[in-house]
Amino acid sequence: MQANPPNYSFIHLRKRAYQCLCLTDPAQKVAEVHQLEHIIKNQTYVLDTQECIQEEEHLIPGRPKKPDLVNPLLVKRRAMHTNEGRAIAIHALAHIEFNAINLALDAVWRFANMPKEYYLDWLKVASEEAKHFLLLNNHLSDLDFNYGDFPAHDSLWEMVEKTKTDVIARMALVPRTMEARGLDAVPMIRNRFEQIKDKKMVDILDTILHDEIGHVEVGNRWFHYLCEVHQLDSIETFQKLSIQYRAPTLRGPFNLTARKLAGFTDTELDLLIQQAN
């Protein structure tokens, strides 16, 4: 007699991504995102690319009451040789990674009618951002601090909010602009931690830079895909969107090696350098 097949409960992937996005507890969000990775690996999901999911007011983005969100100019800075100064720097990075989990989840549930690979790409990004947050938050705990102990700013999520009605603008201005700044910043931050001999943090930053190259590449790839589908010139479109959405003008020095690995063309990098001067 043939055994009954396993009784899998298939998950609606984009709905589950939305539910994860709404979670406010960081530990729970990280655990649920990693569960999503397990679901994808075991193919126990349904992916409805056409469904338009209704947003529930005031639930997005899901985040804890702390940290307090302030103007970027008011975010604390302290000398790195002090325990608090090092914790403040790690906390700032943890906040960026927590927001990055949310932005990846938002890209999954919000935009319908994209290819299946688009959703799987951004769920992989969410999983890696969750890993980064966990690494940073654990190291913060080593210093007897926790996520939420210091103020933070909301610049990254503000651009996510601005681009919520336009997937081309989202791909152009969040991964390719806001997140790509991390490719430039991480080597300098790494040097500061290397100077104070925080090897654990140096190793964490090496992991983050490696993964973030892939995340920016995902944004680059889908931006160029959308430009091709809509018969748009990618450079002209990027320039127009940057002006329309008031994207920040990026300043050097630029990590050109990482940016090339992330899919930026020589023409795009030349323009970036020209605009920064």
C-alpha cells in the first residue's frame, strides 16, 4: 500500500513577506525571514505574481519603538577608541541593516506582475540583510548595548516610501543609489575598526561588503530589465528619476571596483564621478 504524500502547508510567498514586514520585534522578524528562506529552499510555497496585496494602514514599516528617529545631523558620534563610540558606530550600521530587511520585503509584496526571479532575488536579499543585522546586534551585545539604545535616522526608508508607486524608481533609487553608498562607505568604516583592532567587526564588515555587492547588483539588473521592457534609456531614466524624487547627490571617494562588480557600467561610473565634482 502506497504511503500518503507529505501534508505540506503551502505558503503564499508575497503575503508572508508582507506579514514579515509588519513585524515590529527585530528577533521575530529575523527568525521569520530565515523561515521564508527555508520555505523557498523546500519549495513549499505558492507565488502569485499578479496579486495586488492590500496595505493595512500604519503597519508598515514594522519596527520597534526604539531607536528614536531624528534628523541625520543629530545622530550621535563619539570617538571610536571609547566603548560607547564603538557601540554607536555599530548601532548605526545595525539600523541600516534592519531597514534593509524591510525594504527587501517591501519590494516583494508591493510590486505585482514581475517575473518569479524578481521575488526570489529580493527574498534572498532580505535573508542576507537579516544575517547582517544579527551579526551586528550580537556584537553590540558584546559591548553591553542593544539595538534601540541610540537615536538613528530614517533616510533609507524615506526613499522607500517615496518610490512605493513606481517599481522602476524603486530599483533606480534604493539599491542603486541609497544602498550603493554602502559600497563606498564600508571600506572606510572597516579601516576605523581595524585601527582599534576589533577583528570581529572587521570580519562582519567583510561579509557585509561581499553580500551588498550582490544586493546592488540585484537592483541594477532589475532596473535595466524594466528599462528594456518599457523601452527606456537607462541613463536618461536614472537622471530623470533622481531629479524627480530628489535623490541625494553622491560624493566620493567611490569604491569603483565594488560598483563594477555590482553591475555599474563604465559610462554610469564616469557620470557619477562627474556629478560628484
